[in-house]
Amino acid sequence: MLILGVETSCDETAVAVVEDGCKIRSNVILSQIDRHRKFGGVVPELAARCHLEAITPIVEEALREAGVLPQEIKLVAATYGPGLIGGLLVGLSLAKALSLAWKVPFVGVNHVEGHIYANFLAHPDLTPPLICLTVSGGHTNLIYMAEHGDYEVLGETRDDAAGEAFDKVARVLGLGYPGGPPVDRLARQGKAEITLVQQDRLAGTYDFSFSGLKTAVVNLVHRLEQKGETVPTADLAASFQRQVVSTLLERAFRAVEDKKVTTLALSGGVAANSELRERFTQEAARRGVKLYYPPLDLCTDNAAMIAACGYFRWQKQGSSPLDLTVAPRLRLT
Amino acid sequence: MRVLGIDTATRTGALALLDGAQVIWAEQALIRPGGSEKLPALLAEAMEAAAVSPEELELIAVGVGPGSYTGVRVGLAIAKGLAFGLKVPLVGVSTLQALAANIKTDTLVCPLVKSRKGEVYAGLYQWQGAQLVELAPPAIWGQEELASKLKAQGERIVFLGEELDEYYTYLAHYLKEQARFGQGKENLVDAAAVARLGLAEWEKNKENQLYTVLPLYLRRTEAEIRWAERGCPG
Ligand SMILES: [Zn+2]
């Protein structure tokens, strides 16, 4: 069965064709990053405009790349939240219209749940129960997945998403936007020896807070600049990144232990961070935990994961009503 | 030719199905705030009630605004999805022109759609025989600026629009007997007019606008405006 997935919740316009929820036939992603770069972050109204301009040609490209005729699509899946309302509305409305035109069911997908399914696409042997850590510019979620469609959100960020903190630190270090890759590169040349925060005020919980850490970097940079001293950018990047990864690592492996599972899956753009991958791999080996992470194009926002997740949702609960509304703050339940 | 008309630029979402000149059905529903995404369900219900199957549609006409950015995008996304999915052509129509088509009069017609910051989207239209001619294209106006410009023209004008109440007092006071105002349904966008204008456009140019039609924003995003003014974000 062929599923068409549509994803427009942030700044990637993406459409994919997936077979039976596990085989990617096409995965077309148009990143708007160049349109937002000079503003230092995603501009919601601009993102919505770009989605509408791009979406139809991308649907066409996804079908062409998959070698699939429109009438072969049997299910249309689209993200309905969480995300930026303007973009969500474009993808959701288009997907509903396609389902009407093709007379096939439509299913709304939770974007955060979608990220988990990126791992099922990449690793056919993967089965729940598992712990999934999704970290990106938009989300930081620690989730226990007992079964397909059965989740417990263990922890979330109380302030900034991990990727957002990377962006802000990159900005103050003059590294540009998006911040993840340049901070990662610079950190490799530095020593992680600067103590930025004294204690983990959320220790013992599964929640995250990156705002204090980010502010510590910003304040330190400003203090040094005022005194006319050189800013040790590489050491700062390394220290910041070490702290972020340590927090993520501690929470994730504690969850694995508490929930007595043997599988840990990573997802989201930050999962591409080299230190994160290295340290998670080491820790997983040390503890005998099976670690999974998707390739980069499935880590970041894409529609293949939405199509795959939509397929499992549809199998479990059937189609969504055509009057399904967007849910910018949708939670995973 | 079976034409589907859609308009979501104002608070009232409008859908209509025409067979040539004949209106098969027309729907108007309050869709905002928050609810324009319910339009596909409304469309599905209406088509089922009229016993019309999606593949019987031959042309999609959609209002491109000006109006709510988000609203117009929802209408366009639905229209693009239908046109692509059904392999039928898509034509964009000015929402202001569709509003103007609501009344047949010899005088000037000035449809108004609320914009932001106290401003208004307006255009100027006039029937010349069977043709509704656009004398001034949609633009953003302050109401004082618009009223003084129209006063200088010295002709009678009929104002139309869903949120006419907001401008009524000022326009009536300033333009006195020069101004007339639309009544009741005349002030709401009728998707049948969108469909009719779309069909006329299609017959004239036979140009499928699936990949080219865009909302009539008339304004860049706030972020872009600030960037142009200051050369930096924020
Ligand atoms: Zn995401």
C-alpha cells in the first residue's frame, strides 16, 4: 500500500511516498533555510508563504521520483501539529484536498510521533518497547514507546529546545544560523573545561532546561568583550556542547534503566551532532543497550517519517475526519 | 462546464459549484477566527448533498485576496490540492473583484476588506455592459486617504464589504450623498461570483495557474520590512 506524506510544520516543505509504512519510495525535502538565514531564525509568515509556493511542485516531484501514479496512492498523511500554524495549515489543507480528489482516506499525524518513525524507516529490525530521544531546533522530548501508538512522554524541555540553544550560542559566538553544525565543528578544536552552570536544577527529573546554560555563555561572552579580553570561542563551544550532551545522555540512559528496555532510539536534527553520537555510542556499548539513529536526511524534518507514522496510525485508529483542525501545541499522548 | 469557486480571504468562507451559468449550490459559512481548515469537510458534505462527484469538476477558481494571509493560503492550498489531484485547471480571481460583482449598478463600486493597522484593502470597479472593469487594482489604503481620493473624483460610489461597519461612519460623513453602502449579503464574498469570474478568465486565456497563482499579499512580511529599513533582524 502506498502512502503520500506531507510535512510543513516548520521550515522544510517535504513530501514523500512510502510503501507499507516501511519502504521509502521517495523523500523530497525543500529546506527554506536560505530564506530565513539572514533573520537568524525561522520567520513564521515567510515560512508559510514559502510552503504554499513550493508544495505543489514537490508533490509532483515526490510522485515522479517514486515512479508512482496518483491513483496508486491509497492514503494521504499530513502533519497537523505541533508546529507553526501558518505552515501547518498549508500542508494539512492540501493533503485534505488530495484525499478528496483521489477518494482515499486522510490521516493527521503528530510531528513528534513522526520523528520516532524515522527510526523504523531506517532500521526494519527495530521493535518497541524502546526509549526515544528527539532533539532538534523545535523539540526536546524523551519518550517511552511501549507499543506502536502507545507512548509516555517522560520528559520535555522547560524552556528552549536543545537546537534552539545551539542557534543562540552560535549567534553570540558569531557562527551564523543554523547553529548546530558550526558549534559542533568549533567544539572539536576546543577544551570543554569552562564550568557554565553550577548544578542541574532539574536533576532527578526527566525534564530539560537549556536556557540557563545559553544565558551563561551569552553573559560570559559579553563580560569578556567589555573587558576587552579575547573570547575563547572554541572552548566555549566545547563546554556548552559537552554540557548539553551530558544532560541528554544522563536522562536518556536513566530512562532506559527505569523502563527496563534495551533499545534507545535518537531522532531530530541534534541527533546528528558528532559528540552526541560518539558518547551515546560509547555509553550504549558499555551498558549493552542497542542504540539506533536514522541517517541525517531522516533525522531532520521530512515527510517519509510522517507517511510511515500515518500508516501505523491509520491501521490502529482508521482515518481522521476532514474537519481535523491544526494543533500548533499538540502533545503526544 | 462545472466550475468550483472557493474564497477564504474574509471571515466568511465561500464555496460554490456552477454548471455554466447555473448555480448548483453555494455555501457561505463563518470560518474565522480559527476554522478555515474545516472547509474541505464542508466541501465534501455539499458535494455529496448535490450528488456531484469530485471528478465531475472541470475548473477550480479561487479567490487570491487581498485579505487574511492565512485564510487566503488555506483556500489556495485546497484549490491546488483539488486541481492537482483531479488534473483540472486552476484560475485565481481577485477577492475584491468578486465582491464588486455582487451588485449590478452603473456607479463606481469600491469593495473593502479589512487589513491591519487600521488600513483597508480596496479597489475600484465599474460595470461596462456585461463586463466588470477594474479601474483601480487592489491596494492598501488608509480610510482618510481613500475617502479624499474618491471625493476628488466626484462620482457616486457604492461601498461593499463584510466589515463595512468599521468604515461606514467616516465614509458617510466625509463623502455624504456621494456614498452608498451595500446591504446584507451584498457585503459577503459569493463563491459563485468567484467561479463566474474564473470561468471568464479561463475562457479568455486558457492558462492553468496551478504553479503560478499566489496570494495577493500586497505587503512583504514584517521581518522583511524591518530588514529593508534597518539592514538587520530585530
Ligand atoms: Zn521536527
